[in-house]
Amino acid sequence: MKRTVAVLLGALVLGACGGGGDGSSSAPTTTTAKAGELIAQVASYDLAAGRDQRVIIGLQTSGDDARLVSFGTARFAFAYLGTKQAPSTTPVPGPTVDARWIAVPGQQLPTTLPAEPRLAEPSDGIGVYAAEPVRFDRAGYWRAVVTVSLDGRERSAEATMAVNAKPVVVAPGDPAPRTENLLPGAPDAPAKAVDSRAEDGGSVPDPELHTLTVAQALATGRPTMVVISTPVFCVSRFCGPITDSVAALARVNAGRMNFVHIEVWRDFEKRQLNKAAAEWIYPPGAEDANEPWVFVIGRDGVVSRRFDNVASDTELADAVRAATG
Amino acid sequence: MAAVLVLVTAGILIARSRHDDAPTSGRASSAYVRAAVGLCDAQAAAAAGDAASARSAFFNFSHQALHDLARRLEDGHRDEAARLLLAKQAVEADLARAAPADVARDLGPLLDATRRGVVRVEGTRLAPCSNEGVTP
């Protein structure tokens, strides 16, 4: 069945959509602040109740000359706010967890990073604070109060996020879709639909990520890592060269694990998603699609891990070790 | 040094914007002026062979605003969004390879795409870089 999926990826704008809070969407929200105050931006795409998961939140100051909060650790204190239909009169305290700063890949960072959070320029280090595992006991809206110590003084910011009753996107425990993604040279596969960096009629970058379809990869019985990304057209503020990171892992793990890149866009200008990408990140019933995503699939064909939006090189390498060990 | 260069160029850009005889009106948002300043400074640094300063100027002053601009262009000007993001990706790839000559070259199309994009979303025109001269 051919399904042409056209979608406006306005949802890639972090904080652009409020989400349903009733199980319909988990698009993050961001609070507003006066110039110079801290802003927390939820970078997680698809939070769900009743399961352990990673929550990632970015911190920065407000204003045109905004600076990032980078390095060290933060603390996330969650509280349940109810649903759109039944908001809580008072926030119900939820889990409080420690979060560590993880770097968007592809940066030139020093080997030893500062141990404490600090205000930083993007060239010093772009990243998010990640807490894992986090478990929300019910669906609805949740508030996160993010606290860091800056120059010996505790500073906080709040953000609100929607937590769905169950994941919208393919999640750990789900069987991996047997996707027949486009490969270079296929008659109906313009090079740009295989990787948005490809020139018309030219070769596709990272060929090691385009030798197998996901269906073929799963049939090998080896674990598989699938990165769904658009190297050119990513508009998330946390965009990094995640495809390059996966390609680097593919080069050192050839023969032990399969690595597949699926380009998000069939045609960016016409708003057409690749069907293969849609099978993973834009399932029926989803309100929008977000990228990038990285999925790890075990030898049994079941998804064992997923990373939304930001995945550090260390996280991806650890995931490969866990899958191949 | 990069910061000083940015401040100096910013003054020039804003001043020129006020007197620019463009077929548009108003002055671009400060974020986009700042982004253009960053691109101009990155280009100047790259042309001088200073890849590190080019990288700092690009990421500290331009990168986020270009993402914001691309998102705004996606509604109604998707061809311009594509042009902007393609040009941005080329520069980022050059910066990752620390290839200043390529950075300087590829910043030209990115500056063009940025200016076109700002015209589309704001109806305002960004001024040229200080080393580009002003068209009478």
C-alpha cells in the first residue's frame, strides 16, 4: 500500500506545541521568562506513563543574547498537573531525579569537561541535561522544575510537558517494523531521498548506512541500529551530526551489528516524508513527527532502546556495546 | 578579538539598515541582525584562515537564529527554507572539517539565503557585510 505522508514538521520547533496532556500528544512546552532568567526547554519527544525512560531538558538564559547552561549536573523535580479535562488544583509531587549534561555530538570539546554547570556560549558546548530512568505514574501534564548550581547559587526554571498513556512512536518492547527503506540505486529513489546531503545524480554519503533495508538487517539475526534523521533539514535547536555518529559506529562495528540510516524526507519542499521514516516516527494517529531518532533492535527483532532528539556519542557507543555483548 | 569584531560590525550593519534603500520596510529583528553579523564575522575570520574564530562566530551569533528563520520559512516559503538549510549544512560540514577556505566560500550562499529569508518573513533587508560595500 502506498501512503504518501505529507506533514508540516512544525512540531520540530521545540516548545511550539502544547501537546494534549490527555494521551493525544506529548509535544513539549516551554515556559517564558524575563530577559536573563533561566528557561527550561523539554527536548524529549514522546514521554509515556508507566515505563522507565530518559527525560532530556535544555537550559538557557532568555533574551537575544541568550547563553546556554552547560556541563555538570542538574536536578529535575516533577509534579503532576492533571489533564486538560481535569487539571489538578495543586501540583502533585512526583519523582525527583539527578540529571547529567550530555553533549550534542560533533562538537570540539575538551577531554575534561567542567564539573559544575556554567553559563556558556554555544561554541563552548551545546547539550541537554538527561535523567534516566524516569517513570511517570500517570498520563497528563507534568511540570519539571530544573535546578542547577551556578556560581554557588541555586537557580531554577520550569517547563511543562505532556505525558501520554502509551508511547506514540515505536518504543522498547515493540517489534521493530520490517521497513523496506530506500537504498541507493533503487529506481524510485532519488539520492536526496536516501540522504538529504546527496547531490542530484551523485553518491550517497555514509554508504555503510545504506547497504541493507531494515527488513534485511533484521533477517541477519544481528542487532541493528536505525537512525532516522535528516542531516540537511533538521530544525531542532539541538541538531547535531547524529548520522555521522552512527556512521562512525558502523565503521568500527561492521560484521557485529547492522547500521541503517533512513532519511526523513522524500521531498522536503513538497512536505513528503519517506514512507519508511513514517513507519517509525509518524505512525497512524500521531499528530506530528519529530526527528532525529535512533533505535536499537536486538537479535530477536525487538526494540531494546531508543534515543530521541539528542544522543551523545557515549550513549550510542554504550548502546552498541549492550546490544552486541 | 572575535567579540570586538562582532560589535564593530553590528554597529555598521544596524546603521546601514536604517539608511538602506531597499524595496522593503523597517529593520530586521535584532536576532537576525546579530545572525548576519555572525556570518559576516565568520566569513572574515575564515578568509583570514582562522577556523576557530569562524566557528565561534557562527555558533555563538548565527546558528540558533538560522534555525529559527528556517522554521518560520517552512510555512509558505519552503523553497527558501530548503535553500537556507542546505547552505547552512554546507558551512557546518566545512567547520567540522576545519577547512577555512571552504567556510569562507560557502558562507556566501548562506548569507544570501539568510537575507532572502529575512525579506520573506519580515519584509526587511539585512545590510551587506562591511567588506562587501554598499550598492548605491
